Amino acid sequence: MNAVIGMHGAGGFRAQCGLVEGALMFVEIFLADKGKKENEISEVCFQFAKKFTEKYVSLQCFDLRPNGFTNNDPPHACEKLTIDVIIYTYHYLYTIFKNISII
């Protein structure tokens, strides 16, 4: 759990989107639990990041966030993006896990 403390965009640095970080953490934990080797897990993570970037243009929170950042950001500025990414991630990982005989 201590590994996730600074994950929200690199501790607020507005770097990698938390939606990406969360998906990658899930993949790492899930596949390790299924006995997959580090190189297999790493490849799935790499391909997820590659495909995510192809679809959403960036992994960076600052780029993905609607209207960037301001001092008066609304509390749920990324709500639509969050829903879209969760659905995308579910479908993408379902396909990947099915292809590597995890599900």
C-alpha cells in the first residue's frame, strides 16, 4: 500500500494519469497472482500504455484533463474521462487476459 502514496500524478506533479496508474497496478497484481513472469507482466503493461496513448494521445494527467489545471478546478473535472477510461480499460484488459488464457 505504501507504493501508491505518491501515485496521484506523481504526488500532485500532474504527471501520469491516475487512471493509467490504477490500471497498471491492477494488471501487475492480478497477473503476478496468476503466476505470470515479470517479463510477461511488463509486456502487458507496455502494450496497455501504448494502446492507451494511441487512443487518448497521452498518459499525462496534465494533457488528458479537460481544460488543464487551474486554481479553481471543479471537483469532478475528469468525470467523463474517468468513465470512458474505465470502460476502455475493462474491454482492453478482458481481451488481453482472454488471449493469455487468464479468464
